[in-house]
Amino acid sequence: SKVLFPIGQYKKSEVRQLASEFNLPNRNRPDSQGLCFLGKVKFDEFLSSYLGSRPGDVVDAMNGEVIGKHNGLWYHTVGQRKGIGKVMFPLATAHGPWYVVAKDQSKDVVYVSNRYDEDDFAKAR
């Protein structure tokens, strides 16, 4: 009934091994990108209830074209691929996959790219 945090010094494989050694009930649970403490609450609903919304543009980092509208920077993380399509215009999604490459808080802009080039990402930041 006691938990000691953080466990950041361990690799995931080591944490899995420890969970198995201690016969923890979640030892065989698959990896998740979600937030375990939310339970059945959806991530966007959780954020919305605390942060609300602040819409802005989704911009192609390569050409500056507005290709979507988001509901708040906090819904997106740099490197994100999953879920970004739902805030993009339909014609743009056809040219994916798209990744969040930068965010500009002062302009409420999420920059995305369908290319993987670190130099291009650096330009967008």
C-alpha cells in the first residue's frame, strides 16, 4: 500500500521486471500513452474542464499555410502524431501523416509537418 516515486532512474524493462518479481497486478498490462490516473475520463475532456479552450491556427511549418484550427495549445505536444488529424482541414489530412513540430504560445499557433527533417523543425521553432 506504499509507493515510492520517482522511479525515473530505471529503464522500462527494469520496471517491468520488478513488477513481475513483486507479482504486481499490472505486471502484464500493455504500454499506454494515456494518463492512468484519469480512469475512464478522456484526456481532452480532462484538460478542457481545467483549462478551457483557446482556439488558434494549425500551420504547415514548411510553407506557413493555415491547414487547421485547434482548441488550445495544451491539447498538443511536440512530436505528437496521433489525434492531430482531427483538428486539421480534410484536404490537409490526405497529405499526412502529420507531426506537431513546434508551438508558439504568443500567437496560439501549432506548427505541423508531414516531413521528418530536423532542420525544418528547427526553422519552425
